[in-house]
Amino acid sequence: MNLELSPADIEFRDELRAVFLGKIPEDVRARSAVGRTTREDIVTAQRILNEHGLAVPHWPVEWGGREWTPTQSHIYTTELQRAAVPPPLAFNASMVGPIIAEFGTEEQKRKFLPATANLDIWWSQGFSEPEAGSDLAGLKTTARRDGDTYIVNGQKTWTTLGQYGDWMFLLARTDPNAQRKQQGISFLLLDLTTPGVEHRPIRLIDGGYEVNEFFFDDVRIPAENLVGEENRGWTYAKFLLGNERNSIAQTGTAQRLFAELVQYADSRHIGVATLADDPDFRSRLYATKLRLLALEATELRVTGASENGQPSPASSLLKLEGTRTLQELSALRLQAAGSDALLVSEDDSALGEQYLNLRKLSIFGGSNEIQRGVIAKTILGL
């Protein structure tokens, strides 16, 4: 695979950099680089990107898409991450937006897509449940049709950034008698101000608060907020999860962290030598570099194999290896910093916090164990 950029692609990359580095406020990018991004930072960045036609480039053209080549899409994602620009909110740009654009009614598209692209609506994801995480098809939240509404009862958990949510896209069981558990599930849109919705925060091991649980007690959702066909929600969920796995890989972020780590190791003195001279550290560092090169090639392959918005099965491989690479880099950064990793200031984030927070990637978007099963079945044919 040729990873060299053509002159046209270089020009395209430079145009992106002009926006990422010249239009996104420097303080927003600085906070993003150390894991201190605020809600306001995410909104600011996405609205600037949307103003320049860069918030939802993979959507249909009539709703903000750009019809880029796979290589251009790869350049966009990588440069966004390298510049530490807060990416467009995944729940909006990569999840519910493409679902509505592909399967929603014309009324749903007009109502939701412009506001979703500009982050005028902050979407939350209502998929995982206490007994249905990686085995998502085992969900128990129900939606019973009652006239022109659905009555929803149940619980959703691990809802990332749900404390900011205006609306939620959720999966609920509409046919409890379906022959297979993947059947009988529907995809619904819920206004989170609806009576009967209760929200509780979940504090994580790193001390942060970014995930939540939601409870639904006879919550009424208008039937017009059903996306696509009733009982076809599992099909839409698979469409969405492929996009989520691609975004979790964060190849550009890993490349930025690697460059920062190399610079730090060259400047960190241990006696008369530097940390970069330590053979064990250097071996781990450049083993990670090789994995990064393979990851970038895989990302290009996955992007190129996706047609009509349908994610490639190799997205599972990308998610698995991207997770491992980011976690290894965070471990190396922790090792390199030594006791300095415990320091926290208003302008920086403790490396220990970041290390702990990245443990979640093994579970997000479908656990790595599940991804190995998907790879074995769909790619290796086992």
C-alpha cells in the first residue's frame, strides 16, 4: 500500500491545517491535548468546524457531507487528532447522524440533522445496560406501542457524557416474543426532558465523572421518533457500532503522543545518559512505532473498504489494535515521567489519571474479547 501523499492530497492536508491550527482557539487545543476538554470546548470546536464544512464530511452532501476520497477522509481524521482539536461529538457526527441520514424520514432529517451537525442538540447513547454490554442483543429495556406513542421502561448505563445530553438515541425491545434476541429491537429518539427519565452520575476510578446511568419509568416517546422500521433496530445498531470502532482507534492521537514521548525521552537525563538510551525503554518505544505504522495502513484499508456508509468488518481489528497502542503509549508515558506523573496542575493533567482513563478503551465500542470473536468469524472465516 502506498502511504505517500500526492501533491493534491498535500494541498488538501494544508487546507485542513489552516483551519485546525488557525481557527480553533489555541487554549481549546491545549486543554484537549492533556485530557482537560470541557463541554464548551467541544461545542466551540464543532461549531467552527461546521462553519467551514468540516464537522460531518462523511454525511450525505445535502446535509453537510463532502464526498471525499478514502485517503482524504483518513487525512482529515489524522490531522484533526494530531492538532489536538476536539473532534466532532461522536454521538452526533458518527453515530445518530448517519443513522438518521440513512434510515430516517424526511421530517426527521429536517428536524435533527442541521442541529446535530452544529451541536445545537447534544446526543447521548442509550445502548448498554447492566446485563447487556458486550452482549448488547440481551437488552431488557422495553418499548410498548400505545396508540401514537411508545411507553419505555428500563435502564441504560455507562452513558458517556450523558450529563450534557439533550436527546438520547436508544435501543428498546418492541417485540418480546421474537424468535432471536437480535430481533424485536427498535431504534428510538428520546427528548431527555420527558417525564419519567431519571439520571444518575457514575464516578470512575480516575476520579472523573464522564459516564452515567439512566432510568425510564413509563416514559412516552412519540411514535414519529421511531427511526426506520419497528423491530429493525439491531440492523441500525450494527451500522452505528462499526463507525464507533473506527473512531476509537485514534491513530492521529497516538502519533501525536508518540512524537511527544520521543521528544521527552531525548531530554530526560538519567545520569550521563537520557531515557532514550535505555535499551528496554527504546525497545518498547519502537515496537509501538511499528504497531502505529501497521495501524495507519489498516485504517486506510478500512476506510477504503467502506462503501455506501457501510463499515468494513476490519473495523474490529482497527478498534482492537488502536486500543492496545494507546494503552501502551500511556504506560510508556507513565514510566518516562516517573514520580512526576503524580503532579497535577490547572494547566496539565496527571498522567496517572490519563493512564487509568484509557483502560476503558478495552470495553468501549464492544469489548476487545468480542472484537476477537468478530475478527475470527467475519475476517478469518473460523
